[in-house]
Amino acid sequence: MKYLILVPDGAGDEKIEALGNKTPLEVADIKNINDLAHRGIVGMVRTIPPGVAPGSDAANLSVMGYDPAVYLTGRSPLEAASIGIDMSDTDVAFRTNIITLTGDGDYEDLIITDHSSGDITTEEADQLIQAVNEAFEDEKIKFYTGVSYRHCMIVHDGSTEYDLTPPHDVLTQRVGDHLPKGEGSGFITDMMKKSYEILKEHPVNKARMAKGLNPANSLWIWGQGRKPSLSSFYDKYGIKGTAISAVDLIKGIAICAGLDSVDVEGATGTLHTNFEGKAQAAIGEFKRGMDFVYMHLEGPDECSHQGDRDGKITCLETIDQKVLKPIVDYFRKAGEDFRVLVVPDHRTPLAIRTHSATPVPFVIYDSTGEGPYDEKKCFSEKSGEEGMYFNSGFELADFFFEK
């Protein structure tokens, strides 16, 4: 048996008046996913436990079979594992976005305009992180380049007792209303303020602005945590697997769980990622003997954060046609028995442009146990509400892997 978990990040949404009171999943042409739904199982799953922030860290741990209440130590430590940072037990990792601030006057009065600086390239971002390191690195603090706008700061012998806000939760809002809080957090605020002075006139940003692109003119620090310790995925489920994602968070979860991780050239985590390359990478993993692929696609989430309704729909359709279809076609032509789970990690409603803890729809298809054809069953919030319900993502994972 081969297993595929396909995660269209942030695909779940709410009804939108401009779409005839339907959701993007309901209007998107996702016939290949729906073909599986017609003969499979549909339902809803709560991927975010009560009291846990609806982040991709908790959600993807949950979908991959790990209880976030037990295993989540913070988002950034998982990303640090992907970057290859060897954390000590007393180190604290912080997610470090480079974001776009707009406006005039004091730093506190600027507006948080873009959490991703227009999906800045990793090559550009690396130059900015180097400039930041030159200003701030010492025996206790160091910055590391990640992918695009997502980077990491390590603080040796640091604290996690701060109240730090994800920038995608406060888009269009005033900086001063969301600065770090908590005893000893002043050094983080100081670095963020000083980074603005360093980065706003940096040649990379001057070149970006000349092209009409958003400048990456400030650090935004959040997502702190200590070194994670996940149990072995193989020990849990008895299968070998690979994760495919452009996002360090997913790669880090995979590494910590003992899964392989494959980098795909041209994979950006946006609407313009290399969809075909990701599908071929998955097929390649199955051909080399892997039992399982965790395919994570960030595009729908990024479109939601940007408020791009049409882009989100296009991204869902592209995932359906250029990622799912080729993999399912491979299974059928190869004569492989296979099981597919399609599930968002969380909702990212376009109306709020950030994550929601509301349950998400899922589809499970098993080639060895097709159910009767039912055209009403499809991959959507409405259809999912009429099907099975799981109170946690890790319970859904156990069901999918027949644990």
C-alpha cells in the first residue's frame, strides 16, 4: 500500500458573497480530488486543539499524527531543524520574518503591510539577513537565512516567556499595537526598530522599490521555542516516508520525525511554485521504495494572506490538475494499491487574511475499498459537514494509516 497526504495549506474558507455565498473550494474546478471524494470518505477534522493558536506548526504536526499539546515546543525550532541549526537544550529559536512596513513617522506608527515582503526571493533575503547579522550578532545572538521571507534567530540561554504576535495576524494594523511584550522582551523590540533603519535604505530594497516591489524593510520576530523532540514516524506507523514542501517548517517536522525531505527546484511556497516538479518528486519517492509522501503546498494560504481570491481558486485548481492527478495516474498505471488523504492543515479565510481554528474538510480515498459512487460527496466545507468527524488531526492520521 502506498500513502499520499496532500495538504493544500489554508484551503478551507468561509462563504463569500461575491462567489454566490460559496467557498473557494466549492467554486474551484477540482474534479480530480472530487472524483476521489465521490467514491471515498468525506468529513471534517479539527486540526487545532482547544487553547492552541491556529498556526501551521500545530496544524501540520496534528495532520502528520502528532498531538500538538504534547509535541509542539514552538514553530521556529522546527524551522531551525530544517535549516540545519544544531540547537542546544538551552537555545531558543525565533521565527524572523522580513516584512514590509509603510507610512511615516516613528516606528510605532508604521503600518504592517505585507508579512512576506512580496514573496521576496531567498537570494535577496540572504543579503538582508547578512546585513542584520553584521549589526546584531554576538556571543548570544545569531541570525540564519531560511527561505524567502522566513528566517531564524537563535538566542543562546534564552527565554521563551514573551508575548510575540505573528505578522500575518495583524496585517494593515499599526506596529505599536503589536510590539513584543513580557519581561525582558525589550531587546527584541530594539532589534526590530534598528532593523528598519538598516534595511529601508539597503540596495536590495532600493532595487525592489525601483521595480515596484514591496521592500523588506523590517524584521518581525515571533514563534519562539526550544529544541523539539518528536517520536519516530516509522515507529508510530511502520512505514517509510518523505515530505515535500518549500517551507522550512514542514521540512523541520519531517527531519525531527525521521522522515526524508526532498527539495524541489523552483519550489517557492506560492501560487507560482513548481507544481509539476513537486508531483514528479513524489512519484520519484514512491519509485525508490517509499511508502508515504506528505505533500505540502503553501500557495492557497499565501493567496489568502494577500487577500487574493482569484489566486486562491487558481491555486486550488492547479494543485488538483498538476499535482494530484499525475500522482494518482502513476499509482493506477503502476498497479499500486494506494490511499490518499486530502486535507488542509487549517482554514485561512480571505475575509480575515489569517488562520482560523475552525475544522477543515477532508477526503480519504482507498483504491482497495471504493465505496458506491455519490456525486454529492466532494471536497468542500459543506460536504464535509455531512460526513465523518474527527476531533483531532492525529486521530484522523491514525484512521488513515489504519493504526
